[in-house]
Amino acid sequence: MVAPESVMPLTRRRFLESLGPAAFLLASPRRLLGQGMASRGVRPAPRPKFSGKPFPVTFTDVAPRAGLTTPVVYGEEYAKKYIVEANGPGIAFFDYDHDGWLDIFLVNGTRHEGFPPGQEPTNHLYHNNRDGTFTDVTEKAGLKHSGWGYGVSIGDYDNDGYDDLFLTHFGKNILYHNNGDGTFTEVTEKAGLREPGTRYGTGCTFVDYDRDGHLDLFVSRYIDLDLAKTPVGGANRYCTYKGVSVNCGPLGLAKEFCSLYHNNGDGTFTDVTAKAGILAPGGRFGLSAVAFDYNNDGWPDLFVACDSSPNLLFRNNHDGTFTEVGMEAGVAVNGDGQEQANMGVAVGDYDGDGWLDLFLPHFSDDTPLLLRNVKGEFFDDLTYAAGMAVNTRYVCWGVDFADLDNDGWLDLFHVTGTVYPEVEKVYPDYKFKTQRVVYRNLGNGSFEEVSDLCGPAVLESHASRGCAFGDFDNDGNLDVLIMNLSEPPSLLKNENRSGNHWLVVKLVGTRSNRSAIGARVAITAGGRRQIREVLSGSSYISQSDLRQHFGLGPAPRVDQIEVRWPNGQGEKVGSAEADQFVTIQEGRGIVKAERYR
Amino acid sequence: MTSCGFAIILTVVKNGRMRVRFAVAICALLLAVTPARAQTPEVKRPSRQAIPSAQQAEVAQLAANAMAALRRGDSAGAIQGFEKLTKLAPGVAEFHANLGMAYYSAGRFRDAIPPCRQALKLKPSLTATRYFLGLSLAESGQCGEALPYLEKDYPRLPDPQLKRAMGMDALRCAMAMNQPDKAVDFLRWLSRDFPDDPDVLYLSATVYSELSTRASQRLLQTAPGSYQAHQFNAEVMEYQGKVGDAIEEYRKVLTLNPNAPGIHYRLGSLLLAGERGPTTLDEARREFEEELRIDPESAVAEYQLAEMARQARQWDEAVERFRHAAKLGGKFEDALIGLGKSLVSANRAAEAIEPLEAAVKLAPDNPVAHYQLSFAYRRLGREDEAKKELAAYRETHEKLLRAGQAIRAGIQGRMTAPQTVEPPE
């Protein structure tokens, strides 16, 4: 009998191979028929057998009883005319009054039609009352503002001891100076950060790129968007999804550029974008930005997660300039050489080898990207190998590596929600609101999904975007704050029952920037070494707790703490007992140790 | 008239059928009465003896007029003139031949047949007339008679336009006569002679599809309970995305023929493509392994097992299986790329170079091959080569994107060019 292979192609793969290069496009009908976002149209990988290990973490949404009841307004709930309304903002954990308890900053949006005067939605600052509740202090703080708010990052740009606030907008970005008395003053123009016209700012990160002790600022942008000239749903192939008319873009629209602002040390900034080499790689659909030292040379580098265009990795040249090395480093596109729709970014050393890795969430019908840092030379796409390709149905946004069960290994948590509510009306299975996803780190380089084990709050459906991680109730467990479109935020309290030990480290710079952004902390406990880096930005255009949380497993103490400060200087701090919050000041070691419970 | 040439206009008309109309400028096919008239290599000057001397002047004039009419595209005038000529001088083969051609150019294919036949009866050496007889028979649906002419004349026809038209007509006739062998022959010849012609390409797609449909219908009629019939059904369901139904049909195939090659492979692939449960992975693996038991040469089954091993980080198994798949599959660049990826992941980058270079050579337009090779070079510190491959990746990736845009534009009829603004000052 003649083998079928010789008679006809057995598989779509072989058939498509015979068609030549166009086959790679035909393999993904969506790419062939066109849509606004990059997605490979892949199926999820088979799930490996569950490890059987218990995951003793559940989450409870305490937002309602905490007083977080104001919904975010971001265009119409079930109809997104423009992409501006579909993407949505970030959210921040932010100890604005430095009392050791995390407060919350919620970025808000608006509607194209506007609101009657006095009824415009505004950003919100919530003060932590330390009893599980929060109080809205927005007006008192001088932070009322209405507009298409996007990203948020925290950093003490003037080194006065209080973290300031920077917000990006579709519109004009805003810098708020923290006055130290519970109030803020808008200083954008004074600081030299006011831009002409309307630009689409998204991710932002404070970074001391020249190690002069002052926090500089990096901003990413998304689209050069003029709503008056932007097509609407169905206008062309970039404005349909699964045959349904949807908001257009980003494909088909004009890309934008990032900006770098140098802190002059006197409260003002200078735009050094061109001089620093930030324009060299050309435009992108830039979203979340984060500064971190990927090659362990002591200088912060810059990463931008980009939507439907290659991601950016700017390597710090140590001389005020950067070289974009995304492609060479293997972070620009996935292992198949294709760009993806990467909206957020998580930075963490998930395999404990001393090098910071990346996780990039994804659009639906595609996988995320788990990029393992190989000694700072390049990144390896280990998405499939690490068990991360088991979900392709969600559109994913805010994300972070976080040790949720305090076993000493960084787990992963991300939020989801699609951008096309219109599609659900035609395809009921394509939900606008979808669940959160939790992956447990198995400690062997791979992960397994444990969402079903984490309680109903994780499985609830929302159209979420930004999320921030931090211990809002100071019980040693990392909680999750989530921005939900057209709903109040979620505040997921981590009810970790593992009994594992932990340590939270707050760093305060003296010669370095006060916020210690860019500082690298390494601890040794139970024979294992773990690292963390103080990050401004990350997740999806959000800001997590600047304090660094470590899970210690059964180890009752940390044998050694080492800090590499943003100015490059190292410091051995010594040991510490577990289950407490320690404050380490540059040059002075541990200056405070607290237990809140 | 001094030269002979054909100007041919092709039009594709509705319903996907092709008609050929010729606007024929015939320079010299006949004419005996005027010495100035040139002769074609094929047409001899008609004998003066065929025309009574009393009529030669009239005939000459009529012929001149008829020729002029034909030259300026006045088919009706040409027909009228040559009809008179064939009555006046019925023994002149060329008059009949030209009448036939005039009818043909007017689209009166059925009317063209008798004069062409008569011309060939009087003078069998009129080759051009034989071409038009075959074409006229085909165009008027008399395929049984047309095919022998077309089959014989197609290979000899020097003029490419005429050849193409003849090939198309022959193909249609072969299909109409249900002679698939002949149809495939003509398709092969047309594809060989006109490889980039859109009409030929369209016909190829249509005809092969039609042949496939006929064969499948015959299969289902003659052997409805056969394993081949179930296999065919399964493939149709698979194409339609009915994964569950396809799996059921494939299992029926195996019930009838447990050793049918390719079936376990398809089952495994469908299991991976459908809804997943905790045992899906193991079930799929078993199918691929069973496929290899039946057909140890199945490169694709080996490939699937290799890919599963790679995704499970079982590098040694992945390497071994990809290597075997590449060896079995011959020009199987996916297997070579998988092998390269696995070797790199297993920290054996030096060994990855050979298969990845082979993949690039096999498929120079595949951006993935270039990307992976660039990575492997970088791992080994071969920076110049890494840069070269990265540049090749960028070029092939861009080319692929442009090809995709072209396909989309063709299908959807629109093309919008995304822009990038200039950076601000």
C-alpha cells in the first residue's frame, strides 16, 4: 500500500510547507484576514499532569468592605469606539505619607461625550486606615483630575523623602510633587515636562540612568492618535475582529516614540531622548516600561513591552546613552521570530540563578512569553518548556512575579479582560470579562496553573487592566490590587496558610535616590539566594510596593542581606530574623525593624 | 498583404468558464488572383485554373474586399464576402478556410465548422485551418471530435497565444468528456508552458478540485463501507473543524483496517487540537507511537513526539526524535529547526549549528530558521555570523509581512499603509 504521505500531505503543516513562505501567514487565518493586534492564532499546549502539591493560598476580594467602591470610568462599558477606551489605565500601591502602610492610587478615565460640570470622574487617592479600610482623600490631597489617565509610577524625584507621582495620559502627562503633608502640587510645567499637543503616553518609570543620585524619567508612548482622523469600527481590516466591527488599531495606525528626561537635580528635567539614542530603533506601539539591570553590570537598562511590534531593550552604555539590543537579546519577538501583543511586563528571577527574567502577557489565541535571562547575554524563550503555554484564550494585562505562598520561589499572577466587548454579542464564548490567572512556581524551572485552587475571587470575571502587588495589611503575604474597567477595583487579600516565613525590606537611599529605585537586594536564607530589584513601573503601567518581599520557606531567619545601591556601591547588611519589616538605609544598614502583628 | 500574424484578445467571462475570442488579422492565406499578394508558408496560391477566367476579376475584387473587412475586424463583411467567394469558386480551399476563420472571429463557432472541413477536404495541408477546426469544434461543444485535433495540434502550435487558447479548450473538453487523464495532461502542459498565467492557475485549482470531487463521489458510491470512504469522510470533517466527528470516523477506519498508515497520526494531531483533558497528552503520545509502529518511516509522527518532548523539556528525547524526523522526512526544515532549538536549550549550541544551517539552506525564506540560527551563533560567540543571520531574519520577516499584506489586499480589495510619524524635534 502506498503510504499516504506520498499521496497527499498528511498535515496542515506539511501542506502549508508546500505553499512556501506564504504558508506561515496562512497558518494563522487571523493574520491572513487581518485584525488590529498581533496574535499567532495558536492553540494552547497540552497541560502536564498536575503535581499534586497543595497550594495553600486563597484570595478574598476585600475591596467593598475596604471602601474601594468607586468604579473606573473608561468610555462606554460595552462599546469601545476608539482604542483609547479599550486599553485602560494602571493602578498603584503607594505609601504617600510614609507611615509604613500602603495607600492606593487609582487612575481614572472619562468618556468622549464628557460629563456635566462637577460630575467628571477623577483619579483617586485612598489612605490606608490600617484596619483593612481606606479613606478617599483625593480632594484633600489635591489630586482631583479628570482625563484619559493611563500609567502611574512613583519615585522621589527631588529626594525630599516623600515619593512623588507621575501619570501618563492620552493628553498631557502630569507630575505631582508630594508636599510631605498629605497634599500634592502639580508641577509638570515647572519641571519642564509639559508637552505641546496631545500625545498618547502609556508606560512610565523613574530611573537613575546616569547614577547621579537623582531619578530621571522614561515615558513610553503608544500611537500617534488624532481622534478626528482615526477610523472607527469596520473601516478597514484593522478594525474588525472575528468578522465583527471593533475599534481600530494599533496595527494600521501610526507608531509613536518613547522619551527620556534627565533630572537636572533642581526640580527640573531636560528632554535627552535623541541624545540618549532612544529614537534610534524607530517607532513602536509602546506600552509598559520598566527599568532594571538585565546584565548585572550595575547600571539600569530600559525595557518597553510593545503591542504588535517588537519589544525594546535599551542597554545602558554608562555614558548617558543607550543602545537598543532587543532583537540581539531575544526579547523583541518570540522564539518563532514573531512580534506579539505584549501589554505588561513582569521582572523577577524566577529560577533563582541571579539573573532577572521577564514575563510578558499576551493577546488571545497566543501564548505569553517567558524569557529566561541567560547570564545577561540574551534571553531564552522558555514559554512552552516552563508550562506557560497552557492558556491562550485570555487577553492579559497586569502581571508580576510574586512569591504568593512564601516558599521562596516566585509565582506568577496576571489579570485579564478583552478589548472588544462588541464581539461577545456575536460570539457569546468570547467573553469581555474573564478571570485572573495564577501559576505556581514548581521550583524546577517550570510552572503549573493553580487558578482553580485560589478561591472564587480569582475566578471572578472582570475586564481588568493594571494591577499592583504589595502587602497592604502588613501580614507578610503579598496582596493584589486590580483595576477593573467600569467597576470598582479589586483588592485581593492573600490568605496564605502555608506557615512559611518571610521578610520585607524597605530601602532608603542617601547618596542614591531616596526611593532606592534601581537598588538590588540579595538575601540568603535556608541555603538559597534570592534577588529582587526596586522597580518603578512594570506590571501593566502600574506601580507595586517599593518594599521588597521575600518568601523564606521554612527558614526562620535570613543569614545575609546584601544591597547593591543604584549608584553601584555594594553593602553587606548582615542577618535578620524572619517575619518582620526591616528598613535599610544606605551606608547605615538596618535602621528599623517592625512587626505589625 | 505581406505578413502573417495574429492578434488575440482573451477575455474571461462569467461563471468561471473561459472563452477565447480572436481578433484575427490575417495577412495572406490565399488569393491567387493578385500577384502582389504574399503567400503564407502554409497556404499555396490557389490555382487560377480553379476560377473561371470570366470571374477572376470579380473574384479578385471580392477577395480584396473580404480580406480588407477581416483586417479591420468587420466579421460580418468578411463573412458576406467569403460566402460569395465560396459559391463563385467552390474549388478554392483557401476561400473556405477564410470563411471558417471569419465565422470563428465572429464567434459563430458552429458555422465555422463546415467551411473548415471543406477547406481541409480540398487541401489537407492547410494546418492553420485544422487549428481553427479543432477550436471551433471545442467551442461549439463537439468535444468528442475536437479532442483528437487539439491533442495532436497543441504540441506543434508555434504561436503561444493560440497554443494557450487551444490548451484551455482542450482542457474543458477533456473535463466535459470525463477524461481525467487527458485533462491532467493538458493541465500539466499548460502549467509547464504558462506557469504564471492567472487563467491557467485558476483553471488548475478548479479542475483539480473538480477531479477530486468526482473521485471522492465515485469512492463513496462504489465502496461506501470501505475504510477509504471513512477516511475520506474523516478528512472532510477535519477540514470543516468538526474535530469530534473526525476522530470518530478515523476510529472507524482503524476498526476496518487496524494497520492503515497515517490514521493514528491524524488522531494524535486532532487530540492535541481539540478540547484538552488531563489525559490528552498521554493519549496523543500513544497515537503517535502507534503510528510509528505501523509506519516506522512516518516523519511527521516522529516530529510530533519530538515537539512534545521539547515542550516537556526532555531535551535528550527531543534531540533524538527531531534528528530522526529530519532524516526520515528529507526536506523537513521544521524538524531541523526543532532539533536546533532543542540542542540550544540543552546547552549544546555547537551541535545546533549544522541542522540550523541546513534549515536555512532548505528554506532561505523562512525567518524562523534565520532567527534560531542567529541565536545559536550568538551563544557560541560568533557575533558576525549572528548579525548576518539576524539581518536575514529581518529581511525575510519583512518579506513575509509584505506578502501577507498583498494577499489580504487581493482578497479584501483594499490596502492601507500604516505609517510611522517622524520623531519630534
